[in-house]
Amino acid sequence: DSVVNRIAAGEVIQRPVSAVKELVENSLDAHSTSISVVVKDGGLKLIQVSDDGHGIRYDDLPILCERHTTSKLSTFEDLQTIKSMGFRGEALASMTYVGHVTVTTITKGQLHGYRVSYRDGVMEHEPKACAAVKGTQIMVENLFYNMIARRKTLQNSADDYSKIVDLLSRFAIHHIHVGFSCRKHGAGRADVHTVAASSRLDAIRSVYGVSVARSLIKIETSDHNPSSSVFKMDGFISNSNYVAKKIIMVLYINDRLVECTALKRAVEIVYAATLPKASKPFIYMSIVLPPEHVDVNVHPTKREVSLLNQEVIIEKIQSVVESKLRNSNE
Ligand code: ADP
Ligand code: MG
């Protein structure tokens, strides 16, 4: 049974960056305004995510890491979001099957917090009272300690750390009212460091740099026709002044960081046709549509989505990107 659980957990948590993503999303869900991540050995030795969110109640600690434990299942709309975004109540549980998880948390109005460690879905001991200021800190140590083959394929810790930095960068430019930091354990300076920004452009500037921010054009489009599609999109795209070898596409759908290969390709095609000499673009897009219009077509953890009326949406976005690029080039 524990082997089956471990294999299932290894599917949910495929690399250190998958654990970081789940932990940071939990911190965001807990209404944190500041989230900091510390990583050792590309995440294999240690991933530590600390937030100043609402914390976890004492009574919830015993079952916190059991599979299907979630505090986020309440309305019908949530059910549809769950269907579209994949699993619920699996992330923390999964981490305890492939790593050692320690939670320190305090809820509002309490004089002290609690610390407890988990293994294979269960508490290792009763929660211990401890000092805590605000929010939750989750430590995942020795990730994949019981999956030798996985550990071997993840030996390149620099590679995994850069994936984590990339992820935090993507979070930071969408959740602009949250301050993020990401650093290697023991490092003096952080590789991602943002304070709550006043505008999206400020956030992008502080994460991706002045030259990116300077090259950005604002884009916006929407469709309110239920017979074709219903959606709203806004974002920023780089103009011909931006120089890079690789496309960066940061895509949010209903506030969740996702991938949509079809949309990414479609935008690349517009760039190639409109600015043939330009480099690969930087794109940030946030799309809002009815949750039941989003579908996960590959695997819940891959975050690849497809959309109802995808062709219509893609065409609309292509045409706004094209006209903005043409105007900027004149
Ligand atoms: P899900 O996010 O799908 O509910 P998880 O396994 O990621 O499942 O988390 C389980 C539960 O643990 C959450 O529903 C939430 O109640 C609680 N939780 C996890 N992390 C935090 C956090 N940083 N702050 C507050 N509550 C948290
Ligand atoms: Mg979660």
C-alpha cells in the first residue's frame, strides 16, 4: 500500500519545482501578503516556504496531510474549478510520501503556534507548542529520499533551482500585491525579491528588468457573446526592441498559472509574421472565463489546458497582438 501511495505521490510531485508550486499556491490561497522560499540542493535537501497568511487551525493539523483533505471545497463553482484545475487535497499528502514534511503555523489571535512533522500521510507526533509570529511555514526535507531513480535523474540541482526561480518570477508578476522572495539556503541575497508593487509594469520591471519593461505594450481584448465565447484578456507583450533567444510566455487563466501550447504557438506565429527580424517575445497574459470553459487535457500536474471555443479565443488574441505590433512598429 505504501508503495502504491509513493508512486501516486511521485506523479503529483514530479520535481522539486512541483512541490514549490503547490506550497506557494497554498500560501496565496491563505491570503498571504508576503511569501518567501528557501531552497537547498535544488530542493532535494530542503524546500521551505514561509507565509503570513491565515494559518492552519490546531484541530485541522491531525488530518492536514491525509489525502483529500482540503478546506477549499465549498460551493458548486469550486467543484467546477476543481474539475478544471485538477486534483484537490493531494499536494501536501503527496509530499509526505516522498519527503519529510514539517509544518509550523499560527492562527490569528493565538499566543503561540504549533509545529508538527508528517510522514506517509500521518503525524509523527502530537503538535508541539512553539513560538510563531504569523502564518505558516512548511518545510519539505529530503525530497524523493525513497525514490532512488528519481533522485538520480534530478542530480543537476542548478537546473532545478533555476526552474524554481522562474516559477517565483511568474508568480510575482501576476500577484502584484504580494511580496515574494526566493533564495538558496545560506545565500545573502535573494534571486527573486519583490515588494508589493503599485502596478503590473512595476512588478515586471523589478523581476525581469528595465529592458523588458521598457519594451512592453499593453494589450486587452474580450468577447461577451455567449454563442461564440465569453472571455476577457489583458496583458503585456514585447515590441521589436526586446532581444531574447527564448520565448517567455506567462499565462494565467482564472488566476491560475497554466500552459496552453496552442495559444503560445499562435502568438509566436503572429510575431514571426509581423516582426520577422525581431527576437523571441516576452508575453504576459491573464485570461478570465467561466471556470467550466477550462479543461485539463493532459495530466492535472502538467497544467496544460484547453479552452472551450479555443479557436475563437486564439483568433481574437492573435488579431489584437498583430494590430498592437503593427502600430508599435510604425
Ligand atoms: P488543497 O490546496 O487542494 O486544498 P493541499 O494538500 O495543497 O490541498 O492543502 C491541504 C489543506 O491544507 C488546504 O486546503 C489548506 O486548508 C491547508 N493549507 C496548506 N497550506 C496552507 C498555508 N500555507 N496556509 C494555510 N492553510 C494551508
Ligand atoms: Mg494546494
